[in-house]
Amino acid sequence: MASAPPPTKMAPTIFAPARRRAMRARMRVLERQADAPRYLAEDMAEDVLDRLSFLRHQPQRALVVGDTGGYLAAALEAQGCAVVRADPAPLTGELAIDEELPFPDSGLEQGFDLIAQLGTLGTVNDLPGAMLHIRRALAPDGLAVMSLCGAGSLPALRQIMAETDGDRPAARIHPQVDVRAGGDLLQRCGFAQPMSDSRMLDVRYSTLRRLVADLRAQGLGNCLARPGPLLGKAGLARAEAAFAAMADSDGRVTERFAILTMSGWNKTVRPPKF
């Protein structure tokens, strides 16, 4: 299969790279706390392992991006896979990565048998370009699995913010990719056997503050280039009142995370090096 052409149009600036790095760096600090929420990272890591088992794909060399708890990397290493860990806000022993630039040299002539991207692609400005870089870093017959919070995520928070802002809605929640767009992107970027699917993860919260804290601790804070104005005390009071009005008989609100997973293979034959 021939390489897909690079995007011809300049990607719009939806997210601020500096705010994105700061958001992720804060997340890396918060994740060290004993009671830090880890349900999204764990779900995405478990899903990758399930897919590898179903496909009977046993990678020998893997690049894992965004595996903040190290769950996926540890499982792959236990299976004898050599794992390179990377993150936009790396810790010691991890590679720094900017998904909108060519991936760091793996030091491997043939590239990676697996690239797993967990939760970081939802805040890149040029998603097609990032996915193209991923495919080009794969070995022939290598597999990419890319997970992020997609369309349908955070419906409760969207409703709360809409009621809080009233007649003056502000940009507070990130735009999201749906299943169909994910499939189109895979095909556009030249992946073979593209698959795009979504699954729902519901979490119950007793307070709005805990919901927001969980989002920040898992790298889902606001990093828009043009974010809405701060709520202020009056706005926060309206938001908490809207949350309370949505609560069930147990005093909790159910929030939903729609986890979009895009996967595909690299069937490009790399030319030999001389």
C-alpha cells in the first residue's frame, strides 16, 4: 500500500500546545497520589491487551504513549516485549513526544510491531498528521491502537455548563471525534484493516468538585486555545446547583466516558537501508 499523502491544509489551532503540556504535567504529579483516579488509563490498557489476545498479535517491540500508570507496559514486558514508554510530559525513563512531529527514532531498523496511544490524541490540533506519523513509525505488519475520549463523552458536564452559562455559552469542553470520523481518518492515513469503535464507561459522582478533580487528574482539563471565561463564585454556585438538580435518589450524578478506539495495520513495505 502506498504511503498516504500528508495533510495539505494547515490544521486549525483548537488547542494551545503550552496549555496542553502544562495540563499533562499537572496530571503526572496528581497521578502519584495514592487515591488518584486511574479508571480511564486502566480501561484503555486492558482493552489493548484484549485486542492483542483476540488478534493473536505478539509484538516484540512496542511504543506505548500515555500509559501513565505503566499498566500496559508492564503487561507487555511480562510477555517478553521490549517496550519504549513515551509521553508529552515524560517522567524519568520516558521519551518526550510531540504527536504532531515525526516520532522519535526507535533505534530499530524495522520500526515498532505495536504502537499504543492512550488518551493523548484527543488534544492534538492535527489529528490526521499525528496518525500518519504513527503509521510511519510502525514496522511492516505492525499494529496501532489509539484510544481517546470520543463523541458522547461528558454529557452531564455539558448540560451543567450549558445551564450555568445560560444565554452566553462559552467554550469549556473539548470537541470530540466520533466513530465514523475515526474510521475515515484511519483510511485517509493509509491504515489497512481499519477499525473504529466506541464503548461506554459510566462513573457516579457525589459532587461536581470531585468530577472536575477526576478530569484534571486524568489529563482531561481544558487546554483550548480560546477557553471560555472563568466561572467565578456566582458561576460555580450555579454549576453546583445544576449538578444537584441532576442527582438521583442517592445524591449522585452519573457521568459517561465514550472511549473511542481506532486501530489499523501498516502494510507498507519499507525499503532496505544501504
